[in-house]
Amino acid sequence: MFLCHAWDDRQGAAKDLYEMLKTRGVKVWFSEEDIRLGMPFLREIDRGLAKSRVGIVLVTPNFLKRIRDESIADKELSVLLQQGQLVPIMHGATYDALREVSPMLASRNGLSTAEDSLADIATKLADLVAV
């Protein structure tokens, strides 16, 4: 599973979700853990994307800003949209706000922390990859 997130969320919600998935036995590619010091950042992201069969996108206000600015998260999203299974996780953002910057991602069935806790979402994602 590839965890796409805004750089600004790497020490907050993204890390929390990563830890929760990991404790549920899910193998997750997460830049904070998988890119070692001195490694080529974009190449390591490319490798992580190639190895993942499911993408999850943590959609936060920071993420929406980053994809508008065509950051690395925007590049990751471009690749993930071409792959099969992609799950948006709304966290402090709405589908309407997402639809303004990425109608394709907003068209995917996803989950929201407005309806479920991050822990419940992690369990649902773990169930998804266990199939």
C-alpha cells in the first residue's frame, strides 16, 4: 500500500495512519520511513509506487494546497490515478473541496474521518488488502 500525503502532514495524521496500518499488519510505503538519508528522493518514491498494489491518499487542507501547487504529492497522485485501486481518505477536507482540484480523485469511493475514526479507517484498509 502506498501512502500519498502532503509534506506538511508527515509528522501528524499521515504518520498516525501509517503507524495504525503497520500495527494491523499492512505493509505500507511511507516516505518518512522508506527514504533513507542520502537516497534520491524522487527515485525512491518511484520505486514505492511501482511496488504498491493499492494507493491511499490522505486528503487534508495541506494536501489540497500541495496538489494545486504541483508538488511531489501532485506527481504521486498522477501516477496513482492511473493505477487500479485508489482510496481517498478525507481528513479535515471535503469532497467538494477535493472536486475543485481533482475531480478524478473525488470520483473514487473513499473514507472520511468525519464519519469514522482514523483507527476504524486503518482497520477497513487492512481488511481491503487482506482480500
